[in-house]
Amino acid sequence: MNKVTNILASKKVAAGLLMATAVGSSSAFAADTPPLGIAAFTQVGSLVTSYEAAAWPIVISLTVAVIGISLFKKFSKKAAS
């Protein structure tokens, strides 16, 4: 039983050391953001915005088409019966 608790204690220490290393390295990388990275993210953000603006007319026309098709089917079934 004593051996099992020693193994668990050593695993907790290793996990704690790993977490401390990960937090330390991530804060070190986050502190120094290069200007090219900021420019790239800004450019990607503007590209996404332009794609989003271009997608809305397509979404609206598809929605109107689906509603129109379903209404046509509904009224054609009523007319046939």
C-alpha cells in the first residue's frame, strides 16, 4: 500500500511540474507578439467579414427558394385532389 501512495505522489508532482512548465512557456510566448502576426490576424478577420457579407444574399435566396418550393408542392397537392 505504501508503494502505491508513493507512485501516486510522484505522478502528482510530475503533473504539477508539467502544468507549471506549460503555463510558464505560454505566458512567455504570449508576451512577445510579433507585428506580422497581428497584421495577419487582422487580415484574416477582414477576409472573414467580407465572406460573411457575400454569403448573406445566398442564404436569403436559398431560404426563399425552399419556402417557395414547399408552398408550390403544398398547393399542387391540394389542386390535384
